[in-house]
Amino acid sequence: MALGASGSGNQLIEAGGAEMLSLPEIPRERTAELVADMNMKGFGVLPGYVQPDDLARLRSFVEGAVSAAGEQYVSLTGADPVKGTLLQVLSSSPAFANLLHEVYELGAGVPAPDQSLYQVLRCLKGETGLKHALLFHFDSYVVTALLPVIIPTEGLTGKLVMAPNVRPIRSSYLFNLIDKIILDNPVTKFLLRKAYRSGLLKLTQIPMVPGNLYFFWGYRSVHGNEACDPDKIRATALFHFGDPHTNSRLRKFTGRAKTRAQVGAAQSS
Ligand SMILES: O=C(O)CCC(=O)C(=O)O
Ligand SMILES: [Fe+2]
């Protein structure tokens, strides 16, 4: 369903007078459809979430960042390195945070925790970009929203691939850690890559369209991206929300408590 058909119009969002971002308002019924798609197909899409003009400016920013990295892989984590861009405006917009909270609540059936969004701009290019293909993993956060910024239009386009919803939200960090140890080791990763490339492992393939906003249960789904041509840029902005294990003493003990989203610092502040 096209967003324009929701009839609710766009909202202009301003950040410090610098950037204006025009975002569609998503009615709750549309969010419920999105969540149903995430549960049933593995992912939901809001087509044309970001306007072409906004996207064009973001594209120039990415090209600059990749050029500064010597036309190689670069990832920018948090709001600071993307200050003044649409990505910062987006992650600090209450409407955007509310959308992720609503997805969380409709999916998890419990109130959204008081945590900020964790954002990453991930740019693949060159040989180093290729090294980031098919690195299958679970995210640490329940909801993943993915905005493709630049996607190659021919050759290897770097589709998102996933085995959706293969695990529940674990009741304890220990079970989550066991899952991660099983998946996050070089042997499993190698075997999964091999099985996928040989066609033995069938995964849901999602072609990426810049400007669309894709949602999936990153914590519950094994996922990664296919390779993209090393001479082209593939850039995706990721917004993660809802870390179920912030209070785990085990995580603090094992030193994996690098809490990247801030707890008790909701975005709307
Ligand atoms: O860029 C992508 O398509 C996915 C990246 C991802 O899953 C992640 O950064 O957690
Ligand atoms: Fe991920």
C-alpha cells in the first residue's frame, strides 16, 4: 500500500532551523499492518518514507564520507557523526521514535522501554565492503528500521537476506548469549555463508529501494546483506530500538554491556 494513500499528509520537521525533513504521518492502523507483515513475511515496508530531495542530500553526505574513507567501507555510529544531516533529524524526531515505539509495543505486547534509538550509517564500498557481506547475526535490539540511502541498480545490489523470526525474545540474557555464541562464531558464519551461496540454505531476499523504510525483528531474525559490487556504494541507515537485556547482571559481568542505546533517555527529550 502506498503511503500517499493513507491520506494523512506529511509533517514538516525542523531541527535547529538547519534541516527540514518532510515525513509522512503513519496512522496506527498502518503500523499494525506493518507489524502483521513483520510477523508473517519477516519484514514490513513504508514505501517512499523519505522524499527524493531529502534523499539526494543524504546521498551527497554518504558519498563524501565514503570518499574520506578512501572509497572503502565506513560506518558512522550514533547521532554525532551524522550531525546536521537528515539522519540526525530523523533519530531526534519524536514522531519517528514514536513509530518505532509503536511497532515495539504492537509486536512485543508490552510498553516500549525508556531507551533511546541506536543509529548506524553503514556504507559498503571496495574490498573492505565485500568483507561485510553475509555476516549473519541477530541484532541486540528488538526492532530494526532500515533506510536504504544508496543501492547499486545493477550487478550485485546487496539485497538484505534473512531467516525471519527464528527465535523469541529471550527471557534472560544467558539464553540470548547462548544463541549469539552459536551464531556469532567464525565456523557457523562460514557454514551459513557457504550454505546460502550454494543454494542449500533458502532465505527471504529483500531488494532494497532507497527512500523506503523497512522494518523487521532484528533481535529475532538471522540476517545479513548480500555482496554489492565493490566499485559501487551500498549505504543503509539503521535505527535500532528496544534492548531487552539492559538490566542483566551477567552481561555487565561478562563485559558485553556496552550499552549503546541510552537507558532512561527517550528520544523525545
Ligand atoms: O545493511 C544492512 O542491510 C543490514 C545491516 C545490519 O543488519 C546491521 O547493521 O545490524
Ligand atoms: Fe542487523
